Amino acid sequence: MSAALAVSLALTAVFAAGSASAAPASTPTATPVATPSPTPTSTPVVAPAGTPTATRTATPTATPTAAPPRPARPASAALAALADAPKHYRAGTYIVRLKADPTSTYAGGTAGFVATRPAAGRQLDAHSAAATRYSQHLASAQTALTRRYGVSPLYRYTLAYNGFAAHLTADQARELAADPAVAAVVPNRILKVQSSGSAPLTSQSSLSYLGISTSSGVWHALGGVGKAGRGIVIGDLDTGIAPENPSFAGEPLGTTPSSGTPYLSGNTVVFTKSDGRVFHSTRIGAADGWTDADYSTKIVGAKFYVAGFGASNVGFLNGGSQGIREYLSPRDGADHGSHTASTAAGDYGVDATVGGIDYGGISGVAPAAKIAMYKVCWDGTAADESLDGCATADIVAGINQAVADGVDVLNYSIGGAPATSVYSPTDEAFLNASAAGIFVAAAAGNSGPDNSTLDNAAPWETTVAASTMPAFEATLVLGNGRRYAGASISVTANPATQLRNRPIAIAQWLRVTGATALDASLCKAGTLDPARAAGKIVVCDRGGNARTAKSAEVKRAGGAGMILLNDAADSGDVDLDTHSVPTIHIDYPSRSAIRAYASQPTATASFRLGNLTPQTTAVPQVASFSSRGPALANGSDVLKPNITAPGVSILAASNNAPGGAGRWEFLSGTSMATPHIAGLAALYLSAHPRATPAEIQSALMTTARNTVTVSGALVRDPFSQGAGEVNPRQFLNPGLVYLAGPTDWKRYLLGARAVSRSAAGFAGLSPVDPSNLNSASIAIGDFAVKQTVTRRVTSTAPGVYHVAASVPGLGVKVRPKLLSFTRAGQTKTFTVTLVRKGARLDEYRTGYLSWKKLHSSLVVKIPIAVHRTILQAPATVTLHAATGHADVRLIAGAVRSTIRIQATGLAAEQTKAATAVSGGHQQFVHHLGAGNQYLRFTTELPRARSDTNLDLLVFYYPRGALVPPPTADLSAYDLNDLVGISADTTSNEVADVVTTQEQYRRGGYFVVYVADTAAPSSPVAYTSGLYAIGVHTNTGRYHSNHTRLHAKGGTPISYRLSWSGLAPHRSYLAFVFYGSAPVFTTVQLTIP
């Protein structure tokens, strides 16, 4: 989205903060061919508050008290099978998955090939004879398939995924999808890194705050810094690494074999790990800004993958600030990868300097661990970050290589829009990596604080939210004696920054002639009058433009300092930025009092260092930007996020030019929280080398502590904090652990209807209710009247435990109430029965279940989240037959109820062809008559392109109103007339409009404005579409066989949809509504 468009829309408060998309990956240098990967989850640029694609950083917010919306549920098994029918395909880049199991999960069954799946607690040895032979077998099958269809693969995957990535024509994609050896043909996607660009200063390092580096902390328990992560390799899927930074200092690689030190065997880095397994990674040779000398005893692996993103789509290869640019090599051009890698495993005691200030020694969480970087995220060609990203094809290639190399932990600070699947290509690759024994830490995303915004929702991924920790503050002292503390790193010990008795004024009263009061109140560029602002402390409102741009305007106008005030929408969210003048960022509760005093003509104020008020800022708070659950992708039957870790104002390594001095910076985001968990996983493996990924996840969750609100009250909202903030002082000895493995996860996928039982690798497995997956939490997304879930716990030491459980509004009964273990490794099963007891329909109720060890302070606690459903119905039904029928299953939540069935539609898509050119726009005017209830507007490219981004806006004008001419730009439109918008980071946009009473009765002009916010200079063809659905719209005799169903709470009941005679090569849309229930089903028919 263009900056102008983003800011314009922000002023109308139409948007909430949007989710980041993924960054491109570099060209492959390893033998396996890889697909593009998503972009990291953090970005170092301060985004204007309210802009749809910006992620806000570092400011604490209170946990939302409103119940999250009801998540969508998967379709019935019959509909899931229909969804596997042939679909429309367009030319583009795809990931093709074959049906045979990859090497990491192959359990035998193919003649001549023994099983290669590792046992629980062991890692896959990708270099063993059996694994090598089976991988070659998969590669041969892939070669035969690609030759048959004339395909040239970008990447081949055999370890964490069985398949390949390739540019396919529409015919090739369709033919491959129909081939009996192929399980899926999935479009390549572009994701984003999850960080944002504040530069805050913390008064305490995250390591001391968490108790990792203290005298009684984890390092001490492991035997000291030198053993903190020793023998462990952390892989990082990110933007690359700056090898000169002292955080990555290591010795040159020798050639003498050693059991504890990495060495070279030919051109391969070899390292014998603490579990006895061997890490192997081949050096790539000389590349852009990279040499073999950049490998060391610290950086034991570094590769890059760009084929999915496209090397031609990589920007800034010829220039950048401070001699830093993007590099077609493992070198970091964007700073994100160096930051996450050093947070997880940076060396101990490295002096870090930012802005000329020495912050003393810093360290990674696991300083003795080794680092392997897999660069999969790239700078795009746009001046802003709109075309940056990570291609999923490249990401899968990086995961595949990490499994081949033999890493122990993977950090994934990358994400996209809210997860819609738990079995995307990256999810599946992570499942197989987990089956190979690799722990995966994944960022929740930076799209909070709205509910159901998180990405990376699969249960084998440990999804990480971000929290605050103690930060530097300053105090505003008003002339009336009142004091207000806020965030600041620009008010320092330097007396010049501690302003004394300066005039203070509200910015809108200092505006130049011609500037609006609104623009001046936001301190936008050129709005302040130097004659009025000189020497004053200026009070600016947050929003509309970057926070640092506001202080730059105050400086331009001669102001002495700035007070940045939150409005209600940003309450709890204050940031520490590097400002042009001394600045204090103060939260919303103090806004009215400060503005009232500053409105007085003789008002004065002073800035003082530190918090001089009686109130102490409460920590840890879940950061406002941190994405929340419940996860739509899994129907809220698996709790996400899993855990919270510090992600605000984290100081770590940055990028630098080849051979340049190391740099550091403060960043915020779930990208910064995630490597804390990756590093802690390495520490857990130092103590327990045979631990499985599920054991580590369980230990982190069951020992976590609650976060707090702004007032310091405990938070018990699992959709913001998961199990809580990580508590490293406890997690090495969790007492009991909830274990799961590949078979459990596959049974979960069957139960969630994410795959069919006929899928390869799932033969002989029975589905399990997703709520019964043996995770360290209990979640039920559609609770009717009564439900029993089962859990297993395994002891890490002898002991006797008794249970306590409570969920307000529900009865909770646990059987048995006492568990006794005589040795480590014993497993016991217990059941939890939940019964409706006051919980209202369509309401979430949350609580905890705790096993308390007798004669000990140890408590093994898991969160519970239960949604009492009004009606369980599939969110979407996707069909492909011109004539047919489909049964749709419902489950009512009320004890007894009558469900009204209203099948509305079917409407054929009306399409118009268009072309987009960079910086241009197109207008489509739809003159619609009366009677339309629901409208869907779309844009779609014939093939996916990472260099093109369209934004879709819909305006309504009554009959007789003046419609802007086709040549008019966005400034000619009144945003009060905006009725729909879609501004994702791709070009396939969808905007839904529910018509108002006036629009329904009178009709009018619906004007579609398509902005080409990022497109190549040559025209790009696309299609603008419209579905218009009214009461009497009905193509193809679409109907339901029931208009009413009498249901008993908790008992499944079905109705049948039928249609006939639809035209080929057309798309159709319909809905099914269920009376007053707040759910509906979208019916999409795409006829081949």
C-alpha cells in the first residue's frame, strides 16, 4: 500500500493495524532446490499509528476483556473431500507435494526401503545409509514426474517435505494436481518478518529480567556460561547474518577432527553435538559480500534461498545507507536476521553501542550454542517495505536444508496474515522437522491487539507472543506541580535534555496559516509555525504519521521538546524512539489533564530523568502489537499462542557492510520474542539432550507465569499470553510433561479435517478430536453442553500430585484426582469433564488446571479456554461440480433449538478485464438496482506475481450523485463514502459489502477504485469481479432441502444443498444463514 493511501485511510479510522507479509528468499546454493520463504516478522522502520500495513512496537497494553469472536470451524468430512476436487489453476510458482512420506517421517512400507523416522528423543540422521537411500528414491520419483510434465524445478525437497517447487503453466498445475502421485499443488506465498522499528532503551537486559544470567539462574544451573547451549545448533530462517559482529565471533575453522569443536572436512563444516549426532553443512564458496572465511566455530552454517522470491525481485543490490545494501548471499542486508540470531545465541559479554552510547555487555540466551543461518527473506524493489518478504518455496527449502544439516532448534520470526490453515507447506515442513527431532519457535505476528490475528497456528510449532519488561522512563513535571511518567530515551543524564520551566502548548494552536487543526495536532511536516513554536514544549497527538516524524517537525519549527500523547485507541501502547528533540511518550489516561493544563496561556513544564511519580510501570504486559488468538485455523481447539517472552526494546546485533564494524540496535516485535524461546530450547537441550520438541514446549508452558495489565492486575487471558510469560528459573525441572509426536499430530490433522484419511502417510490412523491432542493446554472451540477431554502426563522425577481445576461458568471434574509416580518416565492418563453451568451462549470462559506436587512448591499448570457455541457450522464450503449436492453438518449449542436455514444466492461473478501500471489506478462503476443484500468485489491476477500489489476500495453514491471521473485520483473521493476495502500485500483482493437499508431499497452506484501501489512499469493484466446477491438471486436452482431443523444440543444434524446446470469456467457465490445465529456459511462454486 502506498504511504499516501495508508495515511489517508488511517485518518478515517477505517483500518486496524494489518499483518505483515513474507519476504523473499535467496537463490539456492545447496543441492536441494528450495521454494520461496516468508518475510521476517519485524521491521526497523517506525510506522504511522493506524496504518494498515504497519506493525506497532513495544508498547504495553491491557489484556482485552471482551470475549474473542467465534472462530470458523472446518467443513464436514464430506465437504472436505469435495474441496480436494480439481480447482482452477493459473500460471505461477507452486509447491508440489507428493504423496509418499518424506524421509523424516517415513515409517517403512515401501519394498526395499527400511524405516527412516527417528525414535522419540532422537534426531534424524540425514546422512545415514538408510536416509540417503530413501531420499534418493524420493528424488528419482520427483525427477520422473517433472520430466513427464516438462517441469524444471526450482527446488527439490526430500527430508522435511516430499516435493518440489517450480514455475508452472496453468495446464501443468492442473495436470499435476490430477496425477495419482501428487497430494497437493499449492501456490507460493510471500510472508513477512515480525519486527517493528522503535529504538527503545531498556533499563534491564532481558536475560537478567528473566533470571537467566543471575547467580541463581539457568546458566548457573547448567554449570556456567560456557555450558549454556554447548553442543547445540540453532538454525535461523531469516534475512541473513553479519559475520563481523562480535556477537558472532568464533575461531577460524581447523581441519583436525574434534569431538567438541567444529572443523572442516573438505568443504563441509562438521560438528559433533552434545547428543552424539553430527552436524554437517557444506560451505557455499564466494558469493555477494560473503566468503568461506565468514564461517567459524560460531557460524557453522550459512546458506541462502531466493528462487521462490526471484532474484530479479530483490532490490537495493547496488546501494544503501552506511555502505549496507542487500546481498545475494547469506549476508544480512536488512538487520532482522542478525538481531534474531544474536538474541538466541550471541556470544557472551559483547559491548554494544547505539547512537554513541555504550550499553555494556550483552549476550544471547544460549551463548555457547552454534548458529546456522538460512537466508530466506529479501528486500524488494520498492522504496518502502511493501515488496519485501519471504517466499514459502524458499522457506520450505531452508527447513529441508536445516533437517539435512542436523540443527537442534529452528527460529522462525516470520509470518503473514492470520493463519487459515494448520497444514500449509511451511506447517507441513515444520511438522516433519519436528518429527526429525527439531524444536520450532515461531512468531505469533504483529497484528494485535485484535482477536484472532495470529499466524503459525499448528500445534507442533511453539507460537510466541511478545511482552514488555522494565524500560527507561522520564517524567513530565507541569507548572502546577503534577507529574506524569512516560517512555523516553531522549531525556538523558545530559542536562541539555532535561528541559526546565519551558512554555508548553498544544500543537494545533501553533499551526501555520493553511494547515488544518487535525494535521497540526498530529505534528505533520510543515504544519507548525516557527514564530509560535520556538522554544516551547509541543504537545502532539499520536497517529497519522511516524512518531519520529512528529519530533522532526517540532525541531524544524524551533520547538524545545515534545510530549507525545496517546488517544484511546492506543491506550497502553507507548514507545521508546530516537527523537529529534527531547521527547516523552505518555499514555492515554493522562491525556485530558495534560491537555487541559497546556491550553493555559502561561503554562510551563519541565523534563526530569526517571520515573518520579509514585506509580511503577507494571511488567510484564503483553505488547499491544502482539497478535492474539483464538486461532481461526484450528477452530480454537488448540490454544494459541503457546507462550510469551520479552519482545519490546530488545538490544541485539544489526547488519553491517562487508568487513565493517559491528552494529547493534533496539527492535520490538514478536520476532524479538521468538529467539528468546529458541535460545531457551537450546538451554533445555543442554540439560536434557534427548528431549523431544513437545517436551520442551510443555516445560515452557507449564512453568510460565501470568502477565499483568497496566494497573498491575494479573492477566488470565490465554488468547493474549498463552500459558503466560516464560519462567526460566523453573522450566528445566517441570515435574510433569505433556508429550506428543508425529502420530499424535497426524491424528489431530485427521480430526481437524485438515487432511483426508486416504492421504499418504495417514493410512491406518484414526482421527482424534482436536481438543484431545495431548498438549499443555485444553481448548474447546465449540462446546455445546458437556464434553470430556483426555490428557497424558509423563514424570521427569518421582512424586505425587493432586489436582485443582476451575473454569468460571463451567463445572470441571478431573479423574483421577491424585497421580503417583515412582520413577521418571512413567506416564499416567487423566480425564477432564466440563459441564455447562452458567456460561452463556457464544461466550468464552477460561481457567486453569494445576497438578500440585505434594511436599513441594512445584505446580504444573495449564490454561483452559472453552467457547460455548450457539451453532457450529462450516465457515466455507468450496465446490466444483456444475450439478450436484452436498450435505452440511451442524451442531447446536442450546439444549433444544430450531435452526432456520436460509440459502441465499447463487450469483455468477461479473468480471471486467483491466491492466495495472505502477502508480496508476483504475475505476469500475457498477450501477446496481434495488434488492441487493450482499456484494463481493474482487481483483485477481491471472498468475501470481511478487512484484505487483493492488489495493481495492469501494465507494457508494446514490442515484443522481456526482461520481468522480475515471481519471480522478483518490483525493477526489470522499472517504465518508467508503463502504469496502481490501489492501492485503498481494493483488488478489476481496472486499465484502453488506448493503444498508438505503442501498438495498434504492440501489445506486458502487464505484470500485483499484490502486496500483506496486507494479512493474509494463502493464499487468488483472480481472475486476463482482458478485451481487439479493433475496431473489438464484442461479442453477440452488436450494436447501430444509428451511428448519429441530436440534438437540451437542447432537450433529445435517441439511443438503443442491444446484444444477452451472456454466463451465465460471465462479459463483452463495450464502447460508441460520436465523439470528451470528454464524453463516459461504458457498463458493468454481466450475472447471
